[in-house]
Amino acid sequence: MSGIQNLLLAVLLCTCALTGFLQLSNAVDQDRVIIRIGHDSKESSPVHQAMLLFEQEVEANSDGKVQVQIYPARQLGDVRETTEMVQQGNLQMTFGASVLLTSIVPEFNVLDLFYLFRDLEHAHRALDHEDVGQVLLQAMEDKGFHGLGFMEVGFRSLTSNERPVQQFEDLQGLKIRANSNPAQIQAWEAVNTLPTPLSWGEIFTSLQQGLINSQECSTYSIFAERFYEAQRYLSLSEHTYTNYTWFANKVFWDGLSAAHQQLVSEAARKTIDYQRQLAGDQNRSIVEELQRQGMSVNVVAAPVRAQMKEAMNGAVFAMLRERTGAELFDDIVANINAL
């Protein structure tokens, strides 16, 4: 963390100690509750704009008895750091992509299957369902968290400066960036690409220098990271859906009155719906902007997606099932397919 982040963290911890609001017991002062939310997204992002709605809803509906303080743009650190703070009770809420939380909540590994959801509506329906999303949020409880729900990043797609992916064979030999994750590497090898593990910050330079000629991420990230300056083609493969899992410290949550829990839950539901709407609108407009920036955009056809799904999941299915837990994995997949 930077010096400024350390200073902010020190101030936050001192404030918590002085006010006594972070109590690791059920004795929360119900006359004055403060919810501090730390996250790593920009203030212009849909998720931060949604948090502002959450702040308004909670404070208005509690007559100011519950106050919300938001720390965006990594003021308190990245997802790993804010997650640790929430788990330790030094922060009340944060959110992050479930793929970044699997080391703590292994049950989330099931969400790393490829083509798990047919479309956005299917993803929302599943993640809001008592037999899918609520089961996964419940798995967070014994890790010290209370899950509030799933917001949206969107589907991940492929970019390349080599060629568009219009046939399964077009994946052959693409030098694609992969996470330093065995499952991800095996999946991309299964469709005949040449995955290169790189950190997120290395992607743009590596594209410019030709170390890689392809990468995969959300459409928002393609625009925000200016990948369009080093990539000619965007192939909308939509092979993975990325969520923002939103959660609170469990001791803090359990210490809230039943009325305050209901109030916060209702505000969170409204916030999630609003954030998904904002994210969807933004992702659609970004595709149009990427075309204006000179990218050639194509939709990967359903038969090609089916080939990718079969090959990629064939490579990682057993690994993800073992990490998730076989019984839970099978139940979740079956319930998603049934929706």
C-alpha cells in the first residue's frame, strides 16, 4: 500500500477505536451505526454510483441513525486488502469478483466454469435464487462474512491484433494472456491458444511489445485500460460472467437490530438492481465506443461457443468440482441449468 493508503488506514482504525463503533460482539450501539465501505473501483464506475444510492437509501430510511461512509478507488487498498479488513472487523463492507475470493471461500470455484450462464438475465436469475446465489452467500458465513448479494461486471470476451475469432480454429496459436491460475491456463490450452501468465498491470505493455497478441476481459476493462490501442479485433465470446460479490463483516451484521438488518437488506437489493442496470448500459455503450475507436467487433456464433464450452470445461471441470466440493458443485450446476 502507498503512504497515503497507510495514512488513511491508520486514521480509519484510530477512528474505529475512538468511537467504539466496531465492536466484536453483538452489542452494537443502535442509536448510531456507521457502515464503512471500501472498494477499488473508480468514482465514475457503475458500482460506486450504486454505492451512493445505497448511502442515500440507508440514511434516509433510518432517519440518519445508520450512516454510510464510502472509500473508493483503493483508498483503503485492493480487494485482497479490504477483504482482510472486513474479515478482521476493521471495515464493515466491501465487494470483489468472486474469482478473487476463492482462496477464502472455495465454494465460489463453481462460478469459474465457462459458459455457466446463457445470458445476463440467466446470470441474474441464478445469482438471486435461493438454490444458487443464496447457497453460495451462505457459504461465506463461517469465514466471518455476511453476503449481501451479487452485483455485475459483465461477460468477458476476447480481443486480438492477429485475427477475429469467427471459427473455433481461429483460436489456434493465439498468444493470450492468462491469470497465474492452473485452471485458467489449462482451459486456454484446451482451445489451442498459447496462454502466458501475466499480472494485470503487464498486459498493455506486453500487447504493445508483441509478447502476447490476445487477451480476455470485460468490455469495460478493454476501454478503461485502452487495450483498443494495441488490439484490432473484439470477438464477443462472452465465455465467463464476472460478478461483484458484496459482503459485510458477520459480527457487525449480527450485532445490528432486526429492523436495521431489514433496512440494509432492502437497500442492498435496490442497489444491486440499480448497479446491474448501470453496468449493462455502460457495457453496451462501450462496445459502440470501441468501434468508434477503430476496433472491428464480431459476435462469436453459438456453435463456436459450444465448442469452446466443451473443450474448456472438459479441461477444468474435475479441478473446479474438487475445489468447490463435489456435492455442492453438482447441486449448483444442476440448479443453474434448471433455471
